[in-house]
Amino acid sequence: MEKRRVAVRTLVETVLLSGSISPSASSARLLDGIRGHQALQRVAADGAQNEVSVSGVVSSELIELTVYGRIDRLYGKERVEEIKTTYLDSDHLHGGDPQHWAQAKCYAYLFSIIESLPQIDVSLTYFHLDTGEITTFTESLSFSALEEFYLLVTGRYLALLETEYRHERALRADGKALAFPYPSFRTGQREFASQVYYAIREKSALLAQAPTGTGKTMAALFPALKAVADGHTNKIFYLTARTTQQEAAINAARLLDAPHLRAVVISAKEKMCVYDQPICREGDCPRATGYYDRLGEALSSMSEIDGVFTPDEIRAHASRHFLCPFELSLDLSLSCDLIICDYNYAFDPRVRLQRFFTTGRGGFVLLVDEAHNLPDRARSMYSAALSLSSIAETRKSVPKQARKSPLYLSLKKLEKAISACFDEIDPPLAKEEPPETLASAIETALDQLSAETIPADRALAQQLSFDLSTFRYILELYDVSYRTLYEGGKTTRKITLFCTNTAGKLAEVYKKCRSEILFSATLTPFSFYRDLSGVKAETPLLSLPSPFPPENLAVYHLPLDTRYRAREATMQAVTDAICAFVSARERGNYLVFAPSHAYLNQLSGLLKDALPDVHFVEQSQKMDDAARADFLAQFQPDNEGVTIGLAVMGGVFAEGIDLPAERLCGAVVVGVGLPQLCLERDVLRDAYEETYQSGYRYAYQYPGVSKVLQAAGRIIRTETDRGALLLIDTRYAQAEYRALLPAHWSVRRVQTAASLQEELVRFWQN
């Protein structure tokens, strides 16, 4: 018989959830609730005990369930009291929330069993957080009434557990019979898969560099499902840095012969919303009203379906039951074996799935794809910025007749508080101390922005409310890893709470997991990614060779100075080199990666003048999914003539896209990918120098070369692909840069555009 445990609160919330979706409480509100709860428990009460532990066992045919919890306050053997905090006046409590009563009754039943009581009083007490008002409701209940209620609740929960148990057994049977979905493993793929399985079995981490073409997605997912079959885990998270990478995970899951596999793709709320923009304020969204009353029927119908629930499929089910698609995807994830989602849902403290990464059972596996992105992405998750201009813009949107309203005055006060932080400093500047003087003004502004009706532009107010709550949340996390950055002029002032190193915060997330597998085509040098990704120092490192013949990729180096100060002088020579590069064949598709949008714009004009017969497609700074798809659609194997895609290094087209065979035959990389000089990078440099004695390398050089390698990885995607790569910059001649390039690259230096074209003509003729 399977043994399970559940807390009373989880039991009740799972079985008796009803009503509407409410906006999530802020961290400060949650903290107020805890303090209010504790304050009421400190109030003296004759003979009362606080936090009394109780538990009991109930069984079904397949499951033995231990229900446990702590009674908030116990008055001898006479009365059990459940304490809750609220912002509602006593007139609006309506006798107490049914879920709160359910918790109290479960505690009363468990205590009555222990003490063999025929009857007991059950109290539900509310503490008003603003006024301190205490409201208590009390019922006297017989043991038989409590038992009937308790067995009804636990019976429903046991039925859910039995369904889950049968599904797990069916999936394990699938996994044991599961065969690798291809005739053979690629070079390095079997070793990668073996190391993934070993790491999961041994509850350890793995840091793996697997070059493009290794088949990383299948090599990670296949052994993870085998680990499920062997009982090492029951839930897999496949985490991606970009939505374009999720398609590979979806395809891999569908290729595996596991009929009972249930997978869900969690997409951003903005993309899932059926309205023009999310309207999540309480009472605004009709799909949020009564959401939990309709959820059970939706999940019941979806439980009969196995396979991958994509965003489109979730929207269809949500429409059928008039539910929020995003919330439905989150609720569905509880019954899924594989969850495909962005890094945010595991690592971002304000977005992550609380049901798994805060209060969940843990023991699941993280498969972190394109893990070279994790340090920068995590840094953005744990940082926050506040802009004076965004506050002023919201304040100015308040109508003239409301210029004395509490909202207007609170925003004016906040602007003054931010300006005061800049007194006697000369920005840009970084400080070790947090701007604690802002806390009170932020809190006041947030209270006014959360009002049901506010005299301001709604979109501006919602964005500012989000920015302020994020800033306040990060302010509470501020520690020695943070610096406060002050930037901008008088009207463009910005304060950033900048986290220089998130390794410790990522490590806290890993503690909830059984195993974390971090993999990418570019994890060189390992020490850099090991230090910044939060894995333990003893984490195994796996580096695989390229699975493709090295002679299929021709790599050329043209030593032109592309540093910022020399760009104007070498721009024409760079243009000539690109013209020579693409002219070695009569037809072909190419990508040119520039160091910045500004450089790209200038280069674009020169190339279009020099190559009037070439078809150009250019990345812009703001591209939605449709525009990105259209960009990639230009790269077809049967294109006539030459097509050149102009993109920015490190952007959406530099990684996570697949253009095999004749869809892409070459790429040009201008520069070494260094991040632009700025206050943030200089702060990182200083912090990394202090911690790792590698400030410049960790802040600039290694992240830059990673962008180069990712861009180069777009060229060779299959065993039969042939392609050429041109690296333009003098620094590739330096030993410290050459050491970071893949060992299988045979780099040939050329000095002129003419010699480059001659080399390429020979390469394509072979």
C-alpha cells in the first residue's frame, strides 16, 4: 500500500476549493498576516495552548494517508480554535469562510479521536489587520458530525490520490518499455543520456556541454523518463530561456512512445490571455469570477487525455469551461509528469510556481536547457529598478480636478523621495547600502494604486504598481550580494537594486529538487558557469565532442579592429568582407551578426548599397512572435539568389533557432560579443574580481564569447550540413580568445576580402 502525507490546509484547499480567483497577496501583506496571527496567539487565554500538533491515518484500497497539522489554539479538551487574518469588517465575514471552517473541523476531529471526545466546541476567529478587531464564530459539534465531514473530505482526496497512483504506475510501465526513438544514438548522445540518468538516480547535479547537433533535448528527456519508470522521480521540469526552445521539448515528448505521459506547456499570462491585455484586478475579469466552481469539471475532462497540452489546446479547454487559460495551465500542471516552461517559473521569486518551489513536495528534476543564459536571467529576476519618469508620467495622467487626491500626493511624495536620494552624489554611482528611505513612500503609493478606483491612466498605473511592488519585494531580499545603482539626469533618474551574484539564490531552489541538469552547447569555461549557476563545487562536468565531421565547417578569421573607437574606420572593410563571403556562391542563405543595433543599422545601409540584387531581412528592436516567424520563413532551401539576415549577437536569432541544410549555409560574426560598457557591468567586474579574482573575464569576456559560439552554432545542424563561418575582429588572434573557441574548429586567417573569397570558392567546390 502506498503511503502518503498531507497537511490539513492542503487537504482542504485541494478538495473544497471554490469561488473566484483573487489577486495574489504581496509579500508585505503576507508578512502582516503572519504577524497578526502571532499577535493574536500571544494574547493571554486561561489554560490555552498554541500550535498543538495532531495527526491521523485514513486508508483506501491503495493509499494509506497520514493527515497532519497544528491547532492554532486549544482550550483544554473543550474547544479548538482556528485563527485567520482579514481586511474585511465583521459585517462582511458572513459567519466565516467555508474553507476556514473545514480546517477547524478537521483539527477538531483529529483531536477528538486522540482524546475520545463525544463532542467539542469549534471556533473560527478573525483578526482584522488594520483595526485589530477580533471576531469569533463558535459551533458545538458532535463527534459523529465531525467524523462524517472528515471522511467526506478525506474520501475525495483519497480518490484523487488513487487516480494519481494508477497513472504513475501506468507511466512507469511505459518508461520501462521505452526505447530510444531513433535507430541509433548520435556521437556523445548516449554518454550524455547515461550521465543524466546517473545524476537523477544519485540525487546530484550535472553540468554538460554538448555541441550543436548532439541531440541534447532527447538526450536529457529520455533518461529522465527512464528515471520516472524506476521510481527516482515523478515530475520533470524542462526549463527554457526562450519560447522558441520549447518546441524542441514538445516534439521530443511526442516522439517518445509513452502513451500515459502527461505534459503541459506553461506560457506567459500575457500570451495566454484571451483579452487584449490581462485584466486581473479583482472583479474585472469574468473568467476569474467563479473560476474554482468550474475548474473541477474542466480538470476532470482533461484527466482523460494524455499527451502534451500546448497553449492552443489549453485555450480551447479554457474556452469550453469559461476559465482563465493561464490559471488553468497552472492547475493542470499538478497532475502532469512533464512541465515545459520558462526559467521564471522555477527561479523567479515573484513568478515561480509556489505549489512546487515553495510549498510543494519537491523531489522533482530540473532539465535546464541553454543553461549559459541562466546567470544573466537569474540576475534580472533578483534585481529591480525604479524610474522617476514612470512615476511622473503616471502622476501627470491624473486629471486636473483630482490633483489633490491621495494618489497624486503620494506619487509627488515618492518623486521627492527619489530625488532626495540623488542629493550630494554624482551619478552614475553604485552604493553598497540600500535606499531604505524610499520604503515608506513606496508603501503609501502602492496603497493608493491598489484602490478600486484611481484617478489615473489605468495601464500606466498597473505598470507602476508592478514596478513598485517588485522594488519593495527585492528591497526585502537586499543583502551583501546587492549594490544600489544611481543613474540618469534630473528628469531621467533611475535607482536599481542590482544583484551581482545569484548563485546562492539558485542553490536554494535546487534544494527543493532531486536533481538539476544544466546543459548547453556553450559552457566554456566550466568554472565560470559552475560558479555563477549555483551548483555545488563538486558537480560533475561533461564536455562532449562535436558529432559532425569537422571538415564540414570552414572557419575563417579576418583581423579587422571592430572595437567601438575603430568602427567607423573599419566599417567599409567589414562590408567588403561580407560581400566577398556571400559572393562565393551564386545562391545561399546567410546570417550576419552585428555587435549592436546601432552598428547593424549602419552596416545594413552599406550592404544594401553594395549588394542591390540580394534579398535582405533585418531584425528590429521590437519584434513580436509573428514578425520573428516571418524573419525565419525567409530562409528557405529553394531560395533564388542570395538571402542575408541581419541580426544582433545575443538576440533572438542567435540561439534556439534551427535552420538545417540549405536553409542556412553561412554566418558572419562581427566582434567578440562583449557586453557594452556600463555601470552594471563595471559593478559586476568589481564584484567578480573580489569573489573569483576574474573580474573582467567573468563580466565581459566569457559572456561575450558565449554569444559568438551560440551564433556560430546556427550553421551546422545535421550530419550532412556544410557551412562557413567568418569571424571579424583582431582579438581572435589572441591566445586567451582562441582558447575559448571549440577544439574542432580549424580557424584559417585571411587578410583581405579577395583572399577570403578565393578560399570560400575552393571550399564550396569540394
